[in-house]
Amino acid sequence: MSFTLGAYTACLQDRSLEDALDMLRGNGLAGAEVNVGGFIPSPHCPADLLLANAGARRDYLATFLDHGMKLAGVTTSGNPLSPLPGVGPKHGDDLRKAIRLAGLLGVREVVAMSGTPGSDSGARYPSWVVNPWDGVYMDVLDYQWSVLVPFWKDIDALARANDVRVCLELHPHNVVFTPVALTQFLERTGATNVGVNMDPSHLFWQQQEPIEALKYLGDKVFHVHAKDTKIFPGVGLRGVLDTSFTRVPEQAENKTPTGIGYYCNVWPTDPAWRFVALGLGHDVEYWTRFLRELVAVNPDMNINVEHEDAALGQLEGLALSAQNLLTAAADI
């Protein structure tokens, strides 16, 4: 087993790259995944500079080596198909930029999302179809796939030309958010260089089983985000598709952007589910079984902690997740 166990540095975006790398290494991790566009800022990867300057690329990669770390993926999760003029075109450009940059840096994995178009050609906002039991939503899906397929055929060709693999998060609010939808995606696009970033947290709250998803997807899993979810008693009344969120006050600091002018909302006080540090939703024994299944897919996988547990601080949540991931890996 030669997994590279690392972390996605978005949880440390208020620190310098050098400080972030030291923190990851101090927690026993060997890889770092950096953001290069999409929903959130990219303080650890000056993409435009690196694309334009070979010397800057050499210096950038040397920073990782000097800190005993591997650059283990780049991320540009966003909505490249959004009809919002300040979101879709920018996120699409970010994705293309990330692919070209990954190729130049010798990084094979770019994490992204499939995206969500509007309901029709005149729509102003994205429209996520959850359960198309009503025929009208099949019309919406037909339109969305007609937008998605040519876009991703072009992205797949770009990834192939740059010897890069794009790894889609099976993230709700996207057209492709389940293993079955990923299969449909591959059938419709014929993509060779697009697969899955297996993030179990998004499957857990949809009541899917990540280990079964690994068996189903097999070698279409290119990358892993080690993140957990806990289901709470509130699920009994709210279900997992609860809409009772509230807006973050305009004057609030440290809001999380999701596009120009939009931000993550405030969760209910009694939520149905919440992202938690690795091991707090599913025990270490579960994660050992998960990693054992990954060995059968690819024993050289990059597996990066993604810390989004709002109940824990930056360093506390990162340290706990890293400790539990390392313990799980030691039992393989």
C-alpha cells in the first residue's frame, strides 16, 4: 500500500503556503491539494503567474519539496454550467486553467464538479433536479444534459491533451451527483479522462454507501477526499433535503463565497446532518474498510483530508481527521 495521505489546504487559506505545508507535515501527512479556482479563493496557488512563467513553476514545486511534501492534486470545484454570468463562464475558465496548469506542474488530478445549468435556455439561475417523477422535470434534465455533454466532451479532450484526469465530486446541486449518474455521464460523453473524486461525506448524507460505490465505480475513482458526515436526530422531521436554511447577515465576516454575490447559508440549529471530522460520523474501523476497498481500485491513490467541521477549529479538526486517517491506514 502506497497511498499518499494528505489534506486539501482550503481550511488553512488564511495561512501562507509554507505555513500550511508545515502544519500538514506536523500532523503526519505527506501530500497537499491546493485550490486554483471555482467557489473559493486560491491563496496557495497563483495560477496566472504559474501558467505564464516556467521559473515560477520550478520555484513553486520546490516549495513543496523543501517542506517534505507532495503536490497531490489541484481543485477548482464550482459550477461551470451556471447561467449566472458572473459564475458559469468564470468557473469554466478556472477549470480549463487548472487543467493546463496541472499538466505543466506534472499533477495528474484536477478536482471539479459537473455543474448545473438552468432549467431551459432562458433561465437566470441554476436548477437542480432532485427527483423527476413529474414529466416536466425530464424536460429540464434533457435540456441540462444537452448543455453538459458538449461542455464536458471539450473538457475531456483538454484533459487528455494535458495528460490530466478530472475528478468529479458526486456533490448534490450538480447534474452528476450519484454513481449511477456518473455512469450515465461517461456513456453520454465517452470521456476517457474524467472520473470520480470519491468524497464519502456527500454520499453519506444522501444515504448512499461509499464502499458499495467504490465497488461499483472501480477504476473510475481517480482521487479521494477524506471527509465524514454525521446524521442527527433532526433527520426524523427534516429529512436530508431540508430547505430551512437562512441567509448569512450582510455584515458578517468570513462568509464563504459560492459565486459572485452569493454565499453559503446558515444551517438549521437542529440539522438532519452535518460534515464532521473524519471518525466522528463513522468510526476508524469503517475507514479502514474503506481504505482496504481502495487498495483494490488503486494502491497509489492520493487521499486528502477535507476539513469542513464547523464545530472544530482549523487546526483541531485537521489534526483529528489526520490522526484517524493515519490510524485507519496503519491497519490495512
